[in-house]
Amino acid sequence: MMRVASLILAIIFVVALFGCTMEEKTALTGGAIGTAAGAIIGHQSGETATGALIGGTVGLLGGYLYGKHKTKQTETGDVVKFVECPKCGTNLQLPATATAGNKIRCGNCKTEFILQ
Ligand SMILES: [Zn+2]
């Protein structure tokens, strides 16, 4: 019984290492945690493999949703950059998507400048 859970865990860890997107990684991490938790819970009730499967499925889904949430946060500019206005020196908050060459308008002195 423990072999099945170990095998599932091993597969998840291997795939997690080579997973490329944030969603996949968090989903698989969640899956691994869920599988481990499920195996422990299942083991106590005498159903290790069943517990691992249920835990893994729940963890995978939870991890995927969490990963999606995290990815969305990054895309919507939750992570920000700061740039100093060349005219008045105000620290301006820019979305993470702002790149060099973007036109920035200072909220304080209304000066427009190109992001370096
Ligand atoms: Zn300014």
C-alpha cells in the first residue's frame, strides 16, 4: 500500500522539478502535499492508497488554483517597480509590466519622461 503512495509522490516530485509554469509547479507541490497528507490520513484508517489518491487530487486542484491566483497577481501588476522623477525627485510607483522606453508621467509635477 505504501508503495503506491511513494510512487505517486515520486512521479509528482519529478514532474514538479521539470514543470515550467508557475501554475504547474504550485499545482504539483499542492499535489505532493495532498498526497502525503492523504497517505498519512489514509494509513491511519487503513486505506493508504485511497487516502493518497484523494489527498493528491484535492492537493493538485488546490495547488493549481493557488498557482493561478499567484500568476494573476503578477500579471495585474501586484509586483511593482519604483522610479524617481528626473525633475522633482518623487518616487513613482510603476506596474511590473513597465519596461525601458515606456513613457512615464509624474503624478506630482506632471513631467513626462522615458523610462530608462
Ligand atoms: Zn515629478
